[in-house]
Amino acid sequence: MTKKMDNTTRYERARERYMNGDLDRRSFLGLIGAAGLAYGVSTPFAKYAHAATTEQVRFDGWGGVVSEAFRKHAFDPYTGKTGIKVVDGTFGGGDEYLSRVKASQPGEYNIAHLSGVFDYARYHALGLSSELNEANIPNLEYVIPKLVDVFRGVSGGKLSCVPYDYGTTGLAYNRKHISDDEMKEKGAKILIEEAYKGKIAGWSDWRTRMWYAALQTGQNPNEISDEEAAWDAVRTHRDLSLKYWGSGAELMSLLAEEEIYVTEAWSGRIFALQEQGHDIGYMDPPNGFGWQECLFVMKGSPMEACEELLNFMLAPETSIAVAEGQNYPTALDPTKVDLGDKIPTLPAFDPTGTLDGLTFADPDFWNGHEADWSKTFGRVQKGY
């Protein structure tokens, strides 16, 4: 009994030194971990000692300015504080990345910057989800409730991710060649305007293609009933396009170099171009594609290290810095957290925190059509 009491005193003293800044985190965790193992006792800090045995966490995201923002404002500071290295990979599309994950060994991939609740739903359906210990992520309390609740509904009340940002896939256009008035008049149909043949582009993503085809044919994207009309619009867009782009970096290059005049585009990437001085306009047509992104933790990952990284990334100072760097509004609730000067100026930002003005993809509808529509789009891409 005396040994356990002495050990508890050691923990308290070590913790006091750590909180006062007299002991770095890795030394602190090493001390309490070694002591706990030596005496065979459980302590309030045992879970963190276990996390210290993790040397690295893998994070996969969208590359470009987004990855640069994560690296500068989240990963490097996290490694500096914890000693745990963040290895970051990139992908150009959700389907491509999921194929990699399905072919991998458990634990090979850890955290992914996934787009849309439909991605979360299909990862969960494939048995790839984990179960977060929310007690280890206290900064989750600052997140917009609507963004959290929709994920809980998919996974039975538990979470395998934390929401991180949101935005829109709207219409980007070169103001030297297309006026604001023409965009307001034509909306999504500008992408199938014969006059701009060879100066149009689009993302090589079947969901985005069908979403915009629904708008071009007067249909609700979450209730597409006339599929043939939608596919005709997809083919028309294909025939008028210079090319499909496959990444945010390629999207920005096509617009900046004036190889194209109009495309659907990710809101944050267009804001970045505008910051660079390019005269690129941006608008969200009615029922434009709203989305939210999450940081999803794969089954088999080092959970405590991942939870600690998620909590670090949700800290207001980190989340705001990342949002300002990647130009997408943070998932933090603006009614709970002062988001500074820049974030309220970003496209898609909702000062109310309700997000009622955005149209999100219905996960059941879109995942229900994935097998058929992704295959059909593959044929359309090849000219059929």
C-alpha cells in the first residue's frame, strides 16, 4: 500500500512539474509510464503513457494549400509538443483513396480528411470505422452541433471522426471573359454553354458531375428521377470541356493560366486565387453543392495518439489558423468561438452556425447510386 501511495505522490509531483513547464511532455509521459508498469498500478495518466509509445501517425488529405496549412499550423506544432511525428500523404479523389485503404493492412492508414457524410457512411458500412473516446477530445464541444449530429446518426450515436471544415463546390469564372450578370442569368447551365467550348472544365468526380447535371436539367440533386436527362447533360459538358481536372492544384493552374474560363470549383481554392490577384469570380447557384469535411480515424489506428491529434487540431487557435491557411471555414461554432477577421469573409461562411443556407448530399441517396453511377461515369469519361 505504501508503494502505491508513494507512486501516486510521484505522479502528482511529475504532473506539477509538467504543468509548470519544468518537464517536457515526453519526459513526463515516460516517467509516469515507467512507474506505472514497474508497480503494476493504474493512474489517471496511464492512457497518455500508452500514447507515448506511438512514434508516428499517418494523415492523408487533399494536398496543395490544404496540406500546407495542416503542416504549418497543426502537424509541426503537434510534433513539437508531443514528439509524435505526423506522416502526411495526399489523394486526388475519395474513390481513389478508398481503394488504397481497402487494399491496405490494418493500421497502415490512420486519419483521413474525408469529404461528405456519404464518405463517412460508406467507410462505416465497410467496417473501417473506429470508436473515438470523446473524453479525450474536449475541444469537440466547440464544434457546430449540426455537423456532429449528422455523423452520430450514421454510426449509432458514436463517432469515428470529428468535423473540421465546410465549403461549397460552386462556379468559378474568369471575369475578363464572363460577366457577373451572365453568371447570374445562366447559373449551372454555363457549364454546357456552346459559346465557351474548349474553355470549360470540371472535376473528374461522378458525384459532382451528376450533381451539376441535376441543376442543369432542373432537378433536385438529392432526388434525381430523370437519370437519362442528367447523363445527357454530363455528356454535353464532356464534349464542350477542355479537360477534367483531378486535383485542387490543377484546378487553380487551369484558371490562373487562363486555359479555361469556367468550371465548378472548390470555394477555398478560388478564394486563394483571388488573394493572389486573379480576377476570378465565384458563385453558388441555387441548390449548389455544400459539403463538410471530417477527420476520420480508421479502425486499427493508435487511438489515443489520434485522439490527442484531433483535440489539438480542434483547439480554437489551431483550427482558426488552419482555416485561414486553407481558406475553408472552420467547423467551430461562431456563436461559441471568436473566429477573427478573415474567416467571416470566406465563401460559404455561415455566421449563425446553423448552415441552413447550404444543400448537403443525402448519404443514403448518393451511396445507393454509387455502384451504378460511378461505373456509368467511367464509361462517359472514355467517350461512351
